[in-house]
Amino acid sequence: MSSASGQQHPLGIYLKVWILLFVLSLFSYMVDYLHVQGPLRWTLVLLFMALKAGFIMAIFMHVVWERMALALTILGPPSILLLLILLMAIEGNYTESARVQYLGHDPFAAPAHVSH
Amino acid sequence: MSHSSTMDEAELSQEGLNGLVKDWSTDKQTYHVPWGKAMMWIFLVSDTFIFSCFLVGYMTVRVSTTDPWPLATEVFALSFFGSDPIPLILIALMTFVLITSSGTMALAVNYGYRRDRKKTVLLMIATAALGATFVGMQAFEWSKLIGYGVRPWGNPWGAPQFGSVFYMVTGFHGLHVSAGVIYLLVVARKVWRGDYEKKGYEIVEITGLYWHFVDLVWVFIFAFFYLL
């Protein structure tokens, strides 16, 4: 069991994940640079984010090599946050629609451009 | 480490779900890792909740406001030597600096377990230097935004919440990076002195866990605040 004597793994896997993280970061930056918009932007940004977070946790933080008791302690409690995100998204949308409906706000106003 | 001698080999040979049940039904110890590592993980889980509160709060104000959200790609653009502004370039560079530091940290952990003290110390110092670079770039970014007139209560382009979220989230993350730099230097110094020759180099892995966590949080901030 590796965790008993410390997490020792070949260097190669760290170097590969390192390069992969660079590539994934470059991809996410390219999404912005190439002005990808709409649902495709969301899909790509969230996909690259999830892959990066997954590889950092699994390999750099060694979660994939830990015993399940520890891995579930790490991953279990935060998973409840998905419920919080869902509830707050519902609440936020409700607040916005109330502002549009009762206060006459314009939800489609464009932000001012930035002059450098 | 006394725990490894008291561990039942047959117990540890069970992996997966059976191992989970075995670990939780033992009399003495559930997590078969050094206690410092278990404590660091529990701290990181609690820190996850703090950062999640900020990010969920950010989502809620951004969804509920009817004011237009400022365009991050333009706000964080930067021009070099009079070129046209390159969108989001500073943030991209900060991301690369932090990922590089995560790589050097992972290697430091590896060399620590190989008991190569010199390489471990050098890689930890490199990690700390990259972290300090990141904080420096963040200070530059803050001063630019302050110069544009971005305040926690307003900005020239749209929803005032943009400023509150920006300073709160990046400030709290920057504080974590700064603390990490100090932590790394303290541990690097003790590794250099040979303080861990007897007890082993788990401490480098524990420090690494904190550092990778800081990088992990940045992955989410980068995606949600700067890209979406």
C-alpha cells in the first residue's frame, strides 16, 4: 500500500500531467481569444476546467492512490454543494425576473466597452 | 511513524468498497495516513466550502442583477509596447505561472520521498518564487483596476457587483497564495537543515497538498470569473 510508506510514483506521470495542464489552460484561453460564444463557450470552459481540476486532484494530490475512506471524505462533503448551486441558481433567476417584471429593469442592456 | 507498524497488513490489503467498510469499522484508526496529512485534507475540505460560498455568492449576484456584467475579456486586456490590447493576457500568464509552480511542487514531493534534499529544497524555493511572482502580477492587476475606477461598490462599465466579487475572490485567493509562499519557505528551510531525516518527508507532501489546492481554486476562479 503506497500511502503507508508515502506516495512514491515515477516522475514521468507528473511531467505528463504537467504538460497536459499547460495544454488544457492554453485551450481555455483560446476559447476566449477566438471569441467562442454561447453554449459552446460554456461547454468548453467547463470541460477544460473539470479536466484540469480532476488531474490536479487525482495525480498531483494523489487522490487516485488513496484508500477509499480518505477519498470519500475529501470528495463526499463538497458534492452537497451541487444542491446549493442549484438552489441559488433558482433563487437568482427568480430575483432577476422579479426585477424585470415589477421594477421595469432591462435585462438585455449591454455593458460599456473598456477603453485602455 | 508508529501507525504503519500497528496496521494490520491483511486489513490494508482490502481495497475499494470492502476496504472502505473495513477502515470505518476499525477500533482505532480510520485513515491510514500520517495524522498531519489527514488534518491537512480536513482543513482543505473546509476551505473548499469557504471558496464555494464566494463563488456561489458570485453566481447568485450575477444571475440576479439586471445591470450588464462588465466584459472580463476587455477589462483584463493588456497591450505590450503599444500593441493592440491582447484580451485576458495577464490572467493567462498568471495561470501559467501557477501551473508551473504546481509542477515544481509535485517534483519536490517526489524528490522528498527519494531523500534528495538538495533537489527538494531547490524545487520548493522555485515553487515559492513562482507563487510570489503570481502575487506580484495580482498586485499589478489590482492597481490597474483601481486605476480604472473599479471599486467594491461600482465601476465604469456595468454591474457594481463586479468589483465586490473581484476584490473579494481574488483577494482571498491571493492571501492563500501569500500564506503558501511563507509556508513553503519555512518547510524548505527545515528540509535544508535536515530536520526530517528521521521522521521522513511526508511534510513535503502535506505542504504540496496545500499548494495544489491553491492552484485548484484558481482553476475554478479562472473559469467562472474570467472566462464565463
